[in-house]
Amino acid sequence: MARRSDQRRAAVFALYQHDLTGRPIADTLEQDAALFTRALAHAAEDYTPDTDAIIARHAKNWSVDRIAPLEKAIMRVALTEMLHPDAAPGDTPIPPEGAIEEAVQTAKTYAGAQAPSFVNGILGAALREMREDAPR
């Protein structure tokens, strides 16, 4: 079985391909994709309106349409796990800081030079907003 970080990355690439091609998310997943990968990719697709609204709030002077598709997919998957930790089956949900760290690492490996700081800035702002809005 693949590590969770590999499964998250597979969900990112499925969402990315779905965004680029318009093909159903089920068709962009690897045939042998793990249940976690499938559930996370589908959840990220389902929550796209919510996650895009968060991205738009924190992407100063950028519309969501201008953000590179891979960066959007990375942030959508991370935000899905941050906002809905039970969206994909698993023994222990990843803490929000872990979701951000994995998103930044994916951006460092697969996206442009400015992407990691952009992804980190948006997701960090989203986490601060979540914590400010959380009931005490």
C-alpha cells in the first residue's frame, strides 16, 4: 500500500487532470488507485466551490481563474482535508499543518519556483481564518 502522502499526491494529479481535460474524476484516477485516493479526489471535486471561495479570499490581486491548475488542485486537496478531515477514510486525519506541509512539498516538486510560497501563503491564511472562526 502506498504512503498517504503518495495517495494525496495521486488525488492532486487526478483533480488536476480533471480540471484540464473536463473528464470525470473517476476517469482521471489510476485504475488501481487506493480507496483513500479515490475518496479524497472525489471530495475535493465536491468541495471545489467552497475551497475556491477560500482561495479567492486569500489570493490578493489574483482571481482563481488565473491560478495555475496544478496549484489550484494542490490547494483544493489540502483545504478539503483541513475543512473536512473525515472526507476520506483513514485511521487518523492529518492535522491542518501537515496538510499544508504536504501541499508545499508537492508544489516544490511539481510546480513553478513561486508556487510553494504562494500555496503556503494561501493555506496559512485559510488556517488562521479557520482558527479565528472556530467556536471557543
